Amino acid sequence: MKLTKLGITKQANVLLGAGASRGASCFHDTWAQSPLDTDFFDQIDRLKNTSEGRGLSKLVEFARKEFGVSERLAMEPFFTQLESLNEFHATLRVDRGRRVKQYEKHLENFSGYLASTFRALRSICSGGSVECEYHKQLASALRSGDSIISYNYDCIIDSALKSHAGKKWSAATGYGIEVRDGAEDWSDHSGPGRIANKSIRLLKVHGSLNWRRHNDGGVSLRRDPYEDGERSRDEVVPPVWNKRISEDTVLGEIWKQARNGLRTGPILVVVGYSVPNTDLLSQVLLRVAAAEGGKTLTHLIIVNPDSRARRKLMSVLHGALTNKTTIIELDSWTELVDLL
């Protein structure tokens, strides 16, 4: 990764949390934004009456009917409760009935709700495109062998790699899993020069909306990640507390690569990740990677307006920090772009 203002070019890992998408430039002037866990229902409620987001109304209506209008719902606790209720009735073999079947239905439709959300957001963004100038600048600064670990379902960083990483990025090999079809829609190798021997890696540890999963492993890439149509539940990891990664061979491989990758580059850039208390698997990933192999960081760059979240992340990563580690705390994407 090239950090021009700091005068350094070193191998880097970049971790993107929900705040990285929330702060994308395409949402600056919109009346709805990429949802966070805490305001997921607020955001989709704003989008439910658009032509592209009409399918969201069923989820909003169900949530209010099931849990009441006075309770402020967050995404992960809501879907965790649905999963628990569904398993409770299944385990006790209680008559599931029409109401109980709704729990499983909404869990199964989660990836469809996400696609509807970003399809609706795209319709209100300037130019009708969910793309971000900050993500593009980041993609330009990355070098062959750098890695991105993304917790986001959307394809903002995927689009940025296609348009601005050039021959350093290959969708055929960069996702860390077998891509059978559609890679040509997510890479641009035009122009002079040779394709890099080692692609930038984009490890989407919670799945991706441009994936179409195959039953025997591997994925095909959708040309339009937010298209309307049938989607399987396993395209993304539902936002529940117990994320069963070990039961998924595709995502399990991605998590292994994320762990190994975090033990390599001397630079770690973390954008918009707030270390949720319930996201224990991600915390373990960071703690283990920081503690193993004796690898320490020369630079830790944290982009998050919440100073408490920045302190918590430093605590999780303390095993990789020394008195020689340069720690840079930033409030926004624009401050990070200034370093690139």
C-alpha cells in the first residue's frame, strides 16, 4: 500500500466495517443511507415506499407487529431473536403454525432484503450508482499482495477495485474462493502492462451480494449485485450472534485466509469497524492474528469518529503493537484519503 503523505510503501491489510459503507461519498446527499446495525430498520423504513424497495415493507410490518412500535430495533438482535424463536419451536416440536413459519421465512429472505435496500439506495444516489470516490482512492493505493477484509455485504469496494485497481486486481482469484463464472464483469485488465502475478485479495467474510453460491462449492458472480430475483440464504451470513462459519466450507476458507493474511503486512488500516460486543468471532480473529507469529505492526491507522471504538480496537490488537508502532487515529474517510 502506498501512503504518499507518510512517504512509505509497504504490504498492508485493510479492514472495512459497516461504517466504511455508511461514509461512502455516494450517500452524502441522500435522505437514506447504508444501514448500520443500530439503525437498520430506520433506514429501510425510509426506503420501503420506493419502487425498488417495496419488498422491505413486509419486513418492517412484521418487525413492528412482532416486537412493537415503541422498541428501537437493531438488526443483529432482531435476526438473532428470529433464529432463536425458530429453533425453540423446532426443538420442542411445538405446532409451528403460520406465525412461527414467518421466523424462518424472514431469515431465508435476508439477502433479498439487503439487495432491495441497496437497489433502493442506488435509485436515490446521484447518477444512479452506488460507488464511492473514497473507496476508489483506496483501491488505487493498494498494491499486489495487499488484502482487504470486508464485513460488508455490499459491493462498493468490489466496484472500486474493478475501476481503479486495474491489473493489480483479478476477480477470478482475488476473492480467495473458486469463481466459476462472471469474473470478467468484476475486473478490468484493459490497457498496456502485465497482469500482476498475485492479485489484491478481497476477503468478504460475511458473504457478498454479488455471489451466486453453488451447492458443491464455489460461486458465480452476478453482474448486478442488487438485482431482484431469487437468492439463497447462504449467499451471506445472517446477522445473528452465533455465526456458524465452521459449517460453511466456502466462508470457512475465507476466514482462514483472513487469519493468515492479518499475520503478514506491517500496515493495518481499519475503516468504520466499531468492534461490536456481540461480534465475538471477529474479535477472536483479530486477537489471534495479533498474538500469533510474533508479527508486529509498524503502522495502525484507525478511521472512526468514535474515540471509544478506536480505543477498544487498540485493546483487541494490543498483541501486535509495540512502542515503535505508529498509531494514527482519524475521524473520516477524507482524512484517510489525504494520506494516500
